[in-house]
Amino acid sequence: MLKCPTIKCDKALEMSMQWLAYIKTLIYETPIYSEEDFISKFTVTAASVRETP
């Protein structure tokens, strides 16, 4: 079993949660009325986050 220092794992988890919250905020900036709308917003958001330095 691979062990990692608790501090590094906690920091990585915290950063992941912050990214997820950021992505959720971007997706739900405007109302979503359909599944297709959600998918398109998710795709655009994922692309913009990927391109962010």
C-alpha cells in the first residue's frame, strides 16, 4: 500500500475541491433549462479551465 504524507494529501484534496467549486460556479452562472444546455456549458467550461494557466 502506498502511503503519502497527510499534509500533502490534504492540500491536494483541498485544491481539487476548490477547482470543482470553481467549475460549478462557472457552469451555473446562468440558468440551465435542459440536459443539452448543461452538456454544452460543461464542455465550454472544461475547455476554458483547461486553457487557464
